[in-house]
Amino acid sequence: MKLQRGISLNTLMLGGAALALLALLAMKVAPPWMEYGNLVKAVKGTASDAGLKTATVTQVRAAFGRRADMDDVKSVTPQDLDITKEGGELVISFKYEKKVPLFANVSLVFDFEGSSSGKE
């Protein structure tokens, strides 16, 4: 008599359900992280702009707003930024919370923060 090898239908169904759940989680979590990456890129690009070294806070906010529009950043507005100068360098920092609904009454909450100085 030969030994049967392979997986049963029950195992296949449970594995498929677990894989589908992980895929759903990844599809819900990826967009906030991608937006955070775009936000960091916009903040660092704005802070490193040589034309803004002597600009006012209003001008810096306007420049960030243009970059944020190009990078499709919606979670942080120019008014949410903390703009300072440290050692003659423009430092832009931000902090925000993003709530991602998963299903029913279950959600994930992410606390994002960053700075153009690299010291987060």
C-alpha cells in the first residue's frame, strides 16, 4: 500500500483564507505608508530648496503645498507643518495620526511623524 502525499482540501481552504486575509490587510495598510513616504519626500524637497532659505513661513507653506499636490499628499496640509530654522537651515516637521478601518468595528491607527532634518 502506498502512502498518500499532499495537502487535504480543508488545509488548502484554511491556507487560502489566511492568505486572503493577509492580502486584504496589505491592501489596506499600504496606501497610508506610501502617502507617508510621499510626504517625507515633499518635506525634504521643500526644506532643501535653495530659493526658500530666506523665505517667510507663508512662502515655505505655499511651496510645500505645491509639492504635496504633485505627490498626492492629503493627510497633512501646509498649516499642519512646524517650520523652524536651526543653524541657518530650514527645518520642517510634521506629526499626524491615520486611522485605517479594516472591517466592522476593527481599525488600525498609525502615528506618523517626520522631519526634514532626518532626526525623527
